[in-house]
Amino acid sequence: MLNPQRGFHTYYIYIITNEYRSSFYIGVTNNLKQRLLKHKENIDQKVNTFAAKYNIKFLVYYEKFTWIHEAIAREKELKKWRREKKIELIKNYNPNFDFLNFHFE
């Protein structure tokens, strides 16, 4: 018998930024709380990553998906966008460009 719950998971694509909202990082994960903590740890430990280099740790946008292939496809799509289009997406979802990390604490 086919199990309807089989393969059911939650995946996120997310956009994080720095304090000045001047640089963006787009990623995909199945545990957004844990991934945000990892970004912060990398900054604190001065790990050589793009996000750590630019102090990028503040969540400003995210989307949920059930299937990983859909999340990865969306991540790839957003990464191709020009900066202005990314900012428009963020502002449509989060008009004040607030930091949303508290949703995953």
C-alpha cells in the first residue's frame, strides 16, 4: 500500500542579509533554525564563507516546500535574478525589510 506520508518533508529556501541589508545570500535547507545558527557560528568563528565574510545572518525572506527538488529549483531561479528583483520579492513579502530570525528561535 502506498504511504501518503512517505517523502513528506519540509524544505526552505531563504534569503539572509547583513545588518545594512547590502549583501544577500540565498540558500536551501530542511532545518532553517539550525541553518541560521550555523551561519551565525561561521561568522563568530571567522570561517571563510561568503556569508561569514559579509556578516550575513539576518533572515529577511523564506518559502516552504514539501519536495526538495522544488526547493532547489526555486533557489536556482532566485540566484539568477538581478538584485532589484530580489529586493522587490523581499519587500512584497516583508515590506519593512524586518529581520525574521525570531520565527525560528
